[in-house]
Amino acid sequence: MKTLFAFMKKEYLETARTGKLIILVLLFALFGVMNPAIAKLTPWMMEMFTDSLVESGLTVTNVQVDAMTSWTQFFKNIPIALIAFVLIFSDSFTKEYKSGTLLLALTKGLARYKVVLAKTALLFSLWTLGYGLCFAITYGYTAYFWDNGIAKHLFTAAALWWLFGVWVCSLLVLFSSLLQNNTGVALCTGGVAALAYLLRFIPKAGAYSPARLMSAASMLSGAEGTGAYGKAVLAAAVSVVIFILLGVLNMNKRQV
């Protein structure tokens, strides 16, 4: 266990040293502020464009914003933050292959499965940090301006979207154990996520797609209940375990 924790410490220190941690914090904090800010500024922006819209023949009515407007922005913007997260950390494994530091660690007695576990823990914890920061900032500012109580199942919906992010992180682990460059890792991760998204539209099978978790925002208005996502949660949780196990198997077989 000492070697595992030592490698994990090295990973966190390198993330901080390379500036990725700062980028992560700033990125998710920015999105956290943007969500209520956009909601708050919407009436003002509509008022600014009222004249031009009227001249175009469009009728402009008073825009009412509340906590739901802010949380709608949150669930619209968090996919963009997740894409940025994938791009930033798609080289988590591949940089080790290119620099030769992984080979050095293995020759010193570090087991290959510990490499996968350490990288997985890094990705999961950083995603949780960024996502939690974004959610907390949005929650705080939204509570200041409006009433969060009108958003039903808010924490459950947020947890479901967090799980989808964990599922995407497990894809990063899987493809990082297979491919040599971060571009391929990012493209394959995005490709599988896109396929999962398309699977949502297939009757019956769509209920098991992890991408179904991206629709959790519909719970806020009461359009769907928590039971509607049980199959997707199960599929996501099982596939996360499978992807990590496959990552370990691939790492044990590959030459570094």
C-alpha cells in the first residue's frame, strides 16, 4: 500500500505543479458563477434587445427568472465543463508512456494494477472536486438571489449527473490503457459517450444508457421521479467497474 500511496501523492503533486489543478478550479468556479449570473442578467439582456426584436416583428414579454432558471443553466453548462475536463486530463496515462516515468516506477517495484488504481482515484477525485465546486457556487448564489426550494430532487439530480461524469472518467482509464496518445484517448472517450447518448433514443434499451443520467434536470420540475433512472444508474455503476478492470488487464499486457 505504501507504493500505491506514494504514487498517488506523486500524481497529485504533478497535477498541482503543472497548473492543471488551478485550471480545473478556475474553470469549474467560472461555470459556477456563470449559471446564476446568466439567469440574473437575462431580463436585462432581453430589455436591451427589445427594440430590435420588436422591429423584427417579434413580441417581447416580461421575462421572469427564478432558481429554476439558474439550475437550468447549470445542467446546460456542466457538459461543456466535462468536455474540458476530458481534454485536460486525457494525457493522464499517455504522458507517462512518452516520458518513460512509468517504466521507471515499474522497475522500482510498483505493481501495474496500482498504476491504474492511482490514476483512477486521481480522475475521480478531481472530477468530484470540480463538479462539487461548481455545484456549491451555483447553489450559494442561487440561494442568495432566489429560493432553491422550488427545484425538486435537486441533490439527487446533481448526484446522477456526477455519476455520469464518473462513468466518463472510467472511459478515460480504459482507453488510456489501450492507446498511446491523448488525442486518441479523448476521441474514443467522446465517441463512446456520443454512442451512449444516441442509445437513449432507442426504446427500452435507452433506459439502460448511462447517458440517460444527463436528463436528470427534468427531475427539478417534477417531470420525472427518481425511479426513472434506476436502470441507468445500475448500468453506469456496473460499467465503471468493468472499464476499470479492463484497464487493469490491458495495463498488465501492454509493453511500456
